[in-house]
Amino acid sequence: MNTTLKTHINSFASVQKAIRNKTLTCVELVNHYLKIIHEKNPSLNAFLEVYDEEAKAQAKLVDEKIQNGTAGKLAGMIVGLKDVLCHTDHRLGAASKMLEGFESQFDGTAVERLLKEDAIVIGRQNCDEFAMGSSNENSAFGAVKNEIGTNRVPGGSSGGSAVAVQAGMCMVSLGSDTGGSVRQPAAFCGVVGLKPTYSRISRYGLIAFASSFDSIGIFAKNASDVAITLEVIAGKDDNDSTVSQREVPSYSELVNKKSDKKPKIAYIKETLHTEGLSEEIKAATVSKIEKLKSEGYEVEEVEFSLLKYALPTYYILITAEASTNLSRYDGVRYGFRSPNVTDLESMYKRTRTEGFGKEVKRRIMLGTFVLSASYYDAYFTKAQKVRRKIQEAMKELFTKYDFIISPTTPTTAFEIGKYEGETVELYLADLFTVPASVVGIPAISIPNGTDKEGLPIGLQIMGDYFSEDKLLAFADELMK
């Protein structure tokens, strides 16, 4: 690896500058990342598949485009895709046995837009099965390991995508965030993770988990790389009727634009007085609050009594939606089919029993229960009403404040296997990330120091609907 690459590898803007100055090529860049992947991935298990020859060939084409002045705005960006995003003629499995051997027949909109701007996709990344989990221990292909300590989880469900950025195996990763699946692993791995406003990015080509929550999210090491990626993949799409029709701002320019007026910030009292919150995370968050105050920001404590209802509301609704969305995986049309069948009914039962992992089956059963005739009104309907109340309460807060900050997670990365069989403890890992998902607002996790064991701590910043430009600019400011 040349000196220029060593200097500029953490910033896409500086990589592009080096490419323009002809001191770096995309081929060199791809070879660098492939070398790191093959050195580190065997122990970290972040990538399920690496597109070695394809990435090299694409890099050569992009270098030719750069030479003749026709390259797209992401020329030189090396990207990894969570194994829930469709990429034409490439395997797609949601880290599950259920989609064994399946290849996508089309590009999802986000992937298509990356490729159109000459980003180079380097591989397919491991995750919790069907994006269900908070530790990346639920993959059918084994747990992903945190680079900081391979006995630690990376967070989930987009653990492979977070670790790939953390370990320098790619510059940017696309993940998915349903209740914290980008922000929580970003916090555990010490990188930046954005969940945009629900509907900001088209979900076309994203394997559905819980359709009214699912968002494609972005991992990088800085806010600027997140901003330019969001600028490219966000926006209206005829293939997704739920996507926003709003124009996409120039996030890559606005991320570096300082506001003349300092934003007003709130922090939710209950997040700092929650049972199970690490004292070190609490101290790091309080320290950040005091630092903001000392720099002239107006920071106020607010009460949010509905916070305790966000997690149960979330799990009722997402299990209901999951049970519906995953009903399509039945062994009839594609993917895994049990060989131990005698008739149509046994094919359905055995295929789903053998093809799905334990956590996926748990959530399907819970969702089927809350949607059953006897319990629909008691659980599902009530949860929808509570969701509306939480949305209204959060909307009220944003009439007074620009941002709401909190810890991203109650703890730092825990040991693999620590919560084996303790489902509730694992679900509590999403305690602080779930509210933004229930409401549909944008939220970002940025690094906020480390604990005494050197494990990363994350700070979550939430903004009002479609305020990603301000959110990214504020995140960038806090990281300087």
C-alpha cells in the first residue's frame, strides 16, 4: 500500500482528491481492501461472500472513466452490502438457511443508485437472520466478532456491516435499521451509523422484516461519507409507493455548513435513570452534555413518560409484521425445501421448522399470537394507538428543540453467549434506539469515548422528520 493510501484511507473526500491528483487508483484501493478482508475476515466473519474478481474488474472500468472524465460522484468508494439487499445475479440469503442458493434477479434501488455513481461493491455482509437480533449471534453462518475483542458481539442485526467499516474492510456499508440495527452496532464498534427518516430511502430491494419500521441505513467512519452516500441513494422511486417524494438536499455540502445559530438540545431524563444503564456510559453522556453547555449550547432535561412503552410497543408491532412478511418463505417457490416431506402440509411445516433459526421462529410465533382473533384488539390495536401517542409526544418535543440526545445503548459490547436463552435481556439492548424507529424520525450514533476496557461508547442524536442535513452537520461538529 502506498503512502497516500495510508494517509487518506479514512476519508472518501481525500481518497477522491488523491485519485484526481493521480497518486492513487481504484485498482490499488480495491486491492488494499481485499487484502484486509482476506487477512481479517476469517476471524471476524463479517463477510459471507467477497466479490474479488468482480470488484477488481469494476475498479479498472472506473479508473478508465476517471481518465476520460465520465466517472460518477462515488468513484473510489468501496461499499459492502448487508445480506438483505438485492444485487442482480448475486446470492441473497438474509443470513438464513431458508434462502439457500437464492440469487437476486434485480438490483434494489439503493444498490442501483450506488452502482450508477460508480461505487464499487466488494461483498455481501453477515447479519442476524432476517435482520432479527441485537448481537449478530443469530446468523445461520455463525456469529460476527467485534474487532476490538473477538469474544465480544458487534451488535445487531447489521453486525457484519459495522465490523467491515470498523476493521477497514470497506469504506461504507449499507445496513438496515428496524429498531436500532444500524445505530446499536455502530455504537458497539465505534463507527458512525445513520438511520434516516422512514421513507427517505426506497425500500425496493430490501428483504422485508417489519415494513412500517424498516429503513436502509449507512455505516462509515465519519459524517461526511454518510452524507454523500445518503445524497446518492435517497429520494423518490416509482418502485416504492411508501417512499417520500421530497427533493433530496445536497447533504455532502450541507454537512460542512455551520449554522449561525446554535441548535437547542434536549436530553430525556429517563434515559439517564434507567435500570441496567452502565455507569460509564451514563458518565460519558453527562460529560458530553456538560461539554455542550460549556460551548454555549442550550441543553435542557426533559421528561418523556412514554419512553417505557416504546420497547413493548415496538416488539408487538414488529413481530406481527414479521409473521406476515415471512409467510412467503414456504419451500414452494424458492430457497430451502425440506427433503423430509410426505405431503404438502408436511412440506410447509418441515421447511419452515428446519429453514428458520430459533429467533426467527420465536418472532413469527409471537406475531401470529398478537394477530390472532382473540388477542388482536388487546395487543396489536392497542400497540398502534400507543405508537401514535409516542409519535405525537415526540413531535411536540421537536417544536421546542432541534435535537434530542441520549446514550445509543445501555451497555458496551457484551461477550458472545452472555445472554444465551435470556431473550428479554437481549431485547433491552434496543431500549434507546427503538423510540426513533417507532416514531420514524432520523437518528445517528456517533462515537463518544470508551469504557475502562477500551470498548466503544455511542451517543445517539435524534432529529425531526427529514432533518438529516442538520443532523449530519451537528454530528460532524461533535466529532471534531
